[in-house]
Amino acid sequence: MKPRIAAVELVVADMARSLAFYRRLGLDIPAEADAQPHVEAELGGGIRLLWDTVETIRSFDPDYKQPGISQIALAVDCAEPSAVDALYKDLVDAGYPGEREPWDAFWGQRYASVKDPDGNDVDLFAALPSDDA
């Protein structure tokens, strides 16, 4: 079998806080997951998003230290440009740090960036209407 990427894992300092953020992005994560050391959510297409607490990682890697700077970004398809603006406002109003306010990117998308509770970049995007429409 050819290897394939099947999941993206986030190591989090506070599971409940992280899951609250991702619920705002539309993920269906049960409330009882807030108290778990490991959580998984199906994203479709056989891809899962995983969360593990720092303590979980340290249970098998006692010297684990969270990096000071995130090395990944997740991108969320908002389906339409106005949804990018609305979701960005919702997240920033809820206290999550906005990194880049919504703007029309030269590559043809409405785009914005926020940070999740652990400092990971989360980009919000939607295709802009084409001039042909």
C-alpha cells in the first residue's frame, strides 16, 4: 500500500479551549471530548484532525517541549466571500487573535487569518466571483 497522509495532529495546552475554537469553525465535536487527552474529528475524504494534550505527548516523550512558533497553518473553505468576513468577525469578537483582516487576494480568493488558542495559523478563504460571471 502506498503511504498517504490521513491525519493532522495538533498538540494543545488546553483541550477544552482548543476544541471551542474548532467548534466555531463548524467541526462537530461532542462536549464530553473537552476532558479527553486525545480527540479526533473526521474532516471528510478519510482525513482526520487530531488533538493531543501536552501531557499525552509527554507520556511517551517526557522531554517534549512545545515549539515557540507554529510551523503549520490550517485553511478553512468558507464557500463564499461574505462568510470569510463573518467568520473572521465571529472569531475575533470571541477573543481569538486576528492576524490578517479579510482582504481580496491576488490569487482570486477572499482571505483572512486568525490564530487558534495554541498559536497555530488558521486561514479562512473563499473564491471571489470571477469577472466572467
